[in-house]
Amino acid sequence: MASTRSGNRRTRVHVVSDVHGNVRDLARAGEGADALICLGDLVLFLDYADHSRGIFPDLFGKENADRIVELRTARRFEEAREFGARLWGGIGADRAGAMEKAVRKQYAELFAAFPTPTYATYGNVDMPPLWREYARPGTTVLDGQRVEIGGWTFGFVGGGLRTPMRTPYEIGDEEYAAKIEAVGEVDVLCTHIPPEVPELVYDTVARRFERGSRALLAAIRRTKPRYSLFGHVHQPLTPRMRIGATECVNVGHFAGTGRPWALEW
């Protein structure tokens, strides 16, 4: 269980996002902390830095991975979808089965690496229905919900908004806003995607704006949490900034650095 503040004892949590298959470092991410928080994107579908890693190259080879990264980076999303459809067509009728099998293999390893306690929410590339099968005792999955850790209230909202990439857990703006509203006023607002601020949503390596949430931005301004923590954008133009009274921090660097972000109070 997460510790409750007692006397002068401080509480420390480690926060990760965008794990993307980094099982080795995930197993150590909770060391020295009272709890681990994970903001999603456990699955590694395709590594944009190393095209030989992930589900896509495992199924279709590195050359095809090189090609789809090239198309997506050039924002030629329709061509990328057509190219991907041809590749998936070669697998036959059981495309969904092949994908689920690959995701299950990664989830089995990743969920086994979570320390106790872990509080986690989904990323846009995750498959929420499978999490119920792999989350062990000691791992609490939250989406549009709150939890208390060390006397502070943490709210969690998972998933991403709809994009041309069509990743597995993208939802509509209204549904996302409803989850933000359900969380209400908290000390720390934990989401997978950032608030809709240009400096926070621009990826300097992919050279594109990712989707952030206007509802999240409005909630930050209205409810003034101490922190807004998020990932999704791997190489943000600005990793940290203040919005009014709230410190906004991008923690979405875990796959590359293997280092959690620490919060202590």
C-alpha cells in the first residue's frame, strides 16, 4: 500500500509514461519510492528511433518499418494506411488475432515488472480490455477516477484523442472531457496526453504537433492542481512549464532514458 504521511515522513512517487516495451528499466522504476505511477503506452508497436524494434517489424520486417516511418513522418497518412493495409492483408483473415497475440506477449512481461503499489492509466496505443487480465494485485488501473497517495489526491485520465494515426485507444473530445470532469479537483492531475499548449504538444524529432486536450487545459486553469503530469510527446519543445498555479511536466521519456520522474512532498 502507498504510505500515508506520518509525522515528518515525506512521500515519494516515481512517475513514468511511454514505456514502449522497456521492461528492464520498468522493473527498477519503483526503487526508493512509495508508489509508481504509469501514464500509459506500455506497448511498443514501432520504435521511431530503431525501426527494428516493435510489433510492426517483428511481423513485417525492418525495411517495411523504414517505409511506414518515412510516410508518417512526411504526414502522408493516407499512403501509410494503404501501405499498412497491404501488409496486413498478407497475414490473412486473422489480423486481429496476430496483433492481440503480440500485444499479450508484451503485456505479460510489462505487468509482471510493475512494483507494488502501482497506479496506472492507459495510453493511446494500449488495449484497455486486456489490462484487466494482466493487472495483478498491487496494480490499480484508473481512468476518470481518483486515488489518495500520501495525503494528496491524484486524478487519472487515460487514452488519447482521435487522430489520423488511428491508434487503438483514441476517443472523442466529449468523452475525454467527461472523464476530466469526473476527476474534478485534485492535487495532481495525471493524463497520458498533454494540455493543448503548442510548446507542450510539438514533437521536435517527429516535427509535428501531437493532439493535446483543450478540456484538460481548461480544467488546469479552473481547478488549479499542484501538478499536471503527462507523456505522449516523446521529444517536446518544452518539457516543463507553469500554467497559472500548476506545474506542468512531461514525463514521457521513459522508453529512451529508463529514468522515472520523481515527485516528493
